[in-house]
Amino acid sequence: MPVVALPGSSFTFKAGATPTDYTIQVRNLTINGAANVIDEFTLGPNQTTVATNTADSVDLDMLYDSDTGAYQALYTAYKALTPIEVEITQGTTGHKWTGDAMIVASLNLTADAQATASFTCTLQGPLTAATQT
């Protein structure tokens, strides 16, 4: 059964000793942001809440594209603990997120009874959001 590409976001990343561009269609995408928040207690009954840093992550669900495509490049970066350069775009005029040094935190390959293979990936590292120009 042929795999049909779904409309959605595009995920492009550079990986490898000689960085190569890989672009793949995204089925599902979640961008997460969280601040590390701590409460500092002062003398008396007061306390102050302080954010010390932020942590960004990206969860991606994509169609498997063979052992020579994006999956293999992400797998190689995962095993080598090598940061990758990331660009996620929403259409041609929508929002864009970029990251210069994201780590592949997890990578999972699955296949169903219809022989459709897909993989999920979690990336961690700083992201920058902007509107495409």
C-alpha cells in the first residue's frame, strides 16, 4: 500500500560531519517550553518566585523514509550524541522555529499491520520562534 504524504509542517535539519540538509513531512508536531521556577524564601513570611532558565523540546511524528534518509541521520546523531541544526516551518508564510544545537533525546520506529512505518522523535535544546519572511 503506498504511503500518502499528509499536509502539514515541514521539518528540516542538518546533521553529519559534513552537514547535509534533510527535509521530511511532519504528521504531528508538539513544541514544548518550560521555565525552571524556584521559590526563594526571605526573612519573614514572604517568598519570591524566580525563573532561572527555560527548556525547549520538540516532539515529532513522521513517516519513515528508509535507512538512507532523515531517519538514519537522526539515528546517527542520536547514537553519537551529536547536536543537530533544526528548522520547523508551518506552510510557506506561517510560523518558523529554529534551533542551532538540539539533541535527539529519543527516537522510536514503529510499523503497523498495513506495513506503514513511522517514527517519533524528541529533540531538546534552545528554540527561537519567528515569522517567515
